[in-house]
Amino acid sequence: MTYAKLLLLSGAVVSATLACQAKNEVETKRPVTARDCVTVRDVANDEISWQSTIKISPDGIRVAYLVKSPNLVTNVNDIELHIEPVAANSGMKSKPLLVGDLSEVRWSGDSRHVVLLMKVGNRRVVAMVGTRSGYRRVLIKSATDIVEYSMDAMVKTIVYATEVPDVASDGHPTEEESARGYRIPFPIQTETSWPRRQVFVTHRVGGDWSRPTLISIDSPLSGRRLSMFNHAANSGLSLSVAPNGSAVLIGFLDFSNEMPKQWRESAFVKLRDSSGMLRALQPLVRYDLKTGKSSMPLKTPWMASTPMWSSDSKSFAVAALAPVGSPLEENDAVNHALGHVSQSRLFVVDPRNEKFEVVVPHLAFPWEGPLFWASTGELFLRGAAMNKIATVIRQDGVWREATSITLPLEGDLQVTTNGSYVVGAFSDAHTSPELFEYQTDEKKLRVLAHLNPQLDNLTLARSKQVHWKTSKGFDVTGILLLPPNFVEGTRYPLVIQTKPFAEGFPCSFGNFPSFAPQPIANSGIIYVGRVNTEGSQQKEEDYFPDGYPGPKGAGSLGEAAFNMDIWDSGVKELDHLGFIDATKVGIIGFSRTGWYTEFILAHSSIRYRAATVADNVQYSVGEYWLRHDRETIEEYNHLYGGSPYGPSSKNWLDYSISFNLDKIHTPLLMEEMGHGKSYDGASVVPIDLASAFEVFTGLSVLRRPVELFYYPAEEHAPDHPIARLNTLQRNVDWYRFWLQGYERPNPEDKDQYPRWRKLCSELQSCAN
């Protein structure tokens, strides 16, 4: 059932209808499987700008959007370009105009063409597509992939970036150096370990494009000339060309130790230097495309969103942290609001005089920035709630909210607007991704595209909200996914997802490995994750348990102990409420929450029956040795209150996983991503895999149940459909085996269950 249909129901009719429907669905529909979750189609996300990939044409007549469609046969994600008329109200799956490796779609000013990144052969280029005929033409190509771009309104100026590969001068020894031996420096410099990009500009002259010119700027911190720019992995430089083509804004990581006095003495830099924060700043630079001069119009230490220019190119809007040395920064320091992008404000900046104004102090999604800037001056943005779209306008020298609308949807929302229409992608706990439009004057919601009809005949786990408190009184809200045939009073096994729930469709939570909410719940196991407590003003740091060494706050041992308290308290409450069998509880951690999971397995009073950790930081001695870069050393020393040598070594002995493996008796499934680096058991071990070997080897030597799987072609969040299918199915099998004693007939890995039965016999504690 779609959310559009749900809007037609009300009151007791809703309750009665859903109760009846749930009973009938269990009887007539088959359960959701891991394979079903991998086939879920969704509107593509833009991980470069964080802005919506849904684009309304300048004339307001049509909408362009990209759909990510996993293909298990080819093991790629087909990206479909769709062009729909606004107010079409077909609700049906449309035929794509183009299918391929596509991203960053933008309308040209004539509303007849879109420009996008498209892979042609083995190279990603900037191309233009005719939206009625499907005609395509390559505009810009380079010797290597173009990874991001921006353009002016009439597609006469394009600024684009290419990735700079690691080269020999960055560490690979020459033949002579290898012969005579070469020095290994300590520590490794942090800057060289981050990806870098070069930026070029080209102009259209007649029907041709000019020879690309490399853009170089002066670092606003050190004054050094930069022609290569560091950026965060899976992100970019947030390029933004003014509509008239006069300038481009560039955001990048600057690792300079040298900086002006105002910066050195700023509250943000002092916080950075005294904590385990990244040793870089992320300034925003304006580069004049006519003069080649660069400036810093907003002295922010960290920009959160891709900037958006006004239509007259005189100003831009950007979400960012308070400028250094400003009263805003001083206020944030007093209120302990420094150091996280969630505390960003939306600024409007005039780069001609470097003056700025605060539009709003808080955005629900700061990475997104503003949604639309009308030629009449109104800014459209999401306010404090994801489903609230506000119109703000400058009056009497102050930005004020003029109007707002609240969409009749609560869930995961990717939206865009032109003031007259809101078009977006939506999903929630019971609705797979769909495309909708909302006409603001008529307050009408319509389905533009039902993207996943293949899920209509499958059962979905029902959700239930529960609340509990930690030992120190922190209010926790959890979402239970109940088996479709859930019976009140029956105690079920439980699987915990330590990473907070997204608000969207919980089939597999996007590309996250290991998490398989719907397939696990459909197999008869309750699945639980956290969400924010509505209306709560709690700060987690205020509820961190006492007694742990080192600093307080995020990035401390108290952070892991706090999450242990959350789930220890949650298991006890769910047991008290009669939902679960507390002797059959599993727990899954990915990325940072994998550290929480390992900490919990070693220190919790609860005996977990099965666990998974995937591509996670461990804060282990092995990572400390292997990485030996300045950032890692400072972060880890901050966490433990010192190095693993000397007086602070006791903290490592007490709390690092390196010295607490003997406390783990839980069967542990480890999944590590290779980031494109293979390993065959004989070649050089990639660092990330070598870090995992510390836990894998230790538990194996201790004869504890452990398995390690490596996905060499996958990034931090697996993207290839076959890898996603296997991590999901493997975890479903893992938890069904250890919590239910169930073995799936004819698994792809014929040795899977014999291995697990052997681990089970060695542990002498199985589900049955």
C-alpha cells in the first residue's frame, strides 16, 4: 500500500483496515528476502553536492530525475534518466530517456536540454541530452574521469574536476632508492593520505569549447599556491559557478599549520587542536574566472553545503559553521555548539564586500543547503523539520520567514521546489521509494512514479515504537520491526542495529552492509534500531557513564560506554515488556558503530548470542601501528588519554579491543571492504584488512567462533548488487542459525553450515 492511498483513510477506518490487511497479507503474500531488498529502485542520491538529484526545469513544466536500479545480472547499478511533465499524475513506471552510468543532472537555461556526467566507453564526460529526442552530445572530456562539475545558466562556462591518482613521487621508491634502502618517515603526513582533485575551466566560443585552463588559488591559510585540492572521501569540492559565469566557489580540505593570527586564536581551531578532530579546515574560496584572483568571502572554518548563487550572481547562500573570530563563534563556544556541522547556519554572502547575513540558525539537513532561490528574492529551504519547507525573504535588512508548508509525509524525503511545486522522493517504514509532487497552492499530493511494483505482493514487517531510559536517565526511542505473523505474548529472538535508523524504507538501509531489517524480521526475529526522541533537547554527552579515563564527550571511551548502556538497558526493557527471549539476542555494527559493538561484546553484562562488525574502526593497537599518521595518533591518544606506552597504557589494557578479546565468547561475523585492493593470501595485505586480522587472529587462536569475509571491489558502503546481496543474505543466515537453529536449504556456500556447526560445537552453546 502506498502513502498516497493511506492518505485516503482516517481514524478507526485506518486501524481496522490495516489490522485486517496485515492478517490477509501474511496469509497471501510471501516474505521479503535479501534478494528483494537488493532490487529496490530509488531516486539516486548526489553524494557530491548533497542536494536533490530531482530537478524542475526553469520554465516549471517538466522534472528530470535519476533512478538507481540495481542489476544482479550485470552486477552494476543502472542509472535511469527520466523526464516527466509536472502534474502528470500517472503514478506509473515511466520509460527512461537514457540508461547508463549517469550523475549530476542539471537543466540548461532553455529548458530543452539537460547536462550531466555520463560514462562513454571507459571515461566519464560532461554531456548534453535533448529531453524530447534523447539526442546526446559530449561537451567536455578529459584524459581521466571527470568526477564533478558546475556550469553557468546558459552552458557557456563549465568548471570541472578530475581525480589526481597516487603517483611515484608520493611514496613509491625509485629503483635506486630500493637498491640502497630508503627512510620511512614518522609519522606519515595526514595530508598525503587524502584524495586530491585538479580543477579546470573551459568556455564555449561559438560551437567549440576552449582549451581547459588549470585553476590555481592561494591558500587562505598559508598563502601557498595550490593547484591540487584535498577533499573528503565520497565527497568533493562543492564546485558552484555563478549563473553569469563570472566566478566559481570551491571548498576543500586545507591541512596548513600556518595560518593568520585570527584563525590560530579562534575558538574552532583551539577546539580542533585540543581534541581528536580532523587536523584540517574546510575553507570556501571564490575564484574569479576573468582575473584568476582568489578570495575568501566567508571566513568559515567548515562549509556544510554546496553554495547556491542568486540569479543575478551578486550573492550566494551556504550552510557553514560560524566565521572565525565572529560574535557568532564566541556564542557557539559558550554554548558548547562548536565542532559539528549540525550547528551550521545558513548564510547569505556578498562576495564583493565579504559581508554576510544569517538567514536561519538551524536546518534539518545542513548538508543540503537551500532548495531554491527565486529571481524575486525568496529563498526556499527546509527548516527544523524534514517535511517543512519555508519561504524566507529579506525585509528591513533582516531575513524573515514569510510562509511555510508542511508536507503530509513523515519519513525519508529528498525534495526540490520552484515555489509552485514541490517534487520529491519519499519512503518510510511501510512504503518503498516513490516519486511525488505537491502543488503548493492547492495543497494536493500526487504520485508521479511508483518505483517498486515488484514489492506489492510481499509481506512487510510492522513497526512499533518503544521507549526506555539508560541507567543515567537518557530517553531512548526505538523502532521495533515485528515479524509479519507476530503474536502478542510470544517471546522472539532479537537483532539490534547499532547505527541509528534512517527514516526511509528499512529493507536494507541503502548500501550499508550487514543490516537487513526486513529480511531478518520476516524470518521471525524482532529487529530494533534507534531514532531521535521527538521533541527531546537531550545532549548525549550529558549522559555518558562516569568512571572512564580520558576526556569526556564525543570521541571518548564514554561514547562507546554510552551506547553499551543504551542497548543493555534496551534489552532489559524489551525483556521486561515480554517481546523478546533475552537469551537469543544478536547485535550488528557498521563503521563507527562496529567499535561500539566490539566494546559491548567485551564489556557488557549481557551475553549476546551472535554479532557482526563491518568495515569498522576498532581503536586498536594494530590500527595505531599500521596507520602511524598524525591524525590517527592524535585521535587515538585523545580517546585513551595517552599513548599505549607509559602511564596511559593501562587505559589501553582495560578498554582496547586488542587486550580484551579473551572476554568475547559471542560468534562474530566480520566483513571488510577492500576499496579496490585485492588479497589472495600471498600478496601484500591491504592495511584495512590487516587491521581486521588483529581481531580475527586473536579470536581464532582463542578458539572463539569467528568468520572474516572480504569484499575487495567494494567501498565503505558496498555498491555492487552481488556484494550487497551476499552481505545481506550472509547476515540473515548468520542470525537465523545462531538465534533460531535454522539452516537455509541449498545455500550458495555449500560449506557454510558445516563450518558453523563446527564453530557451534566448539562454543558448546547453540540456538537449540
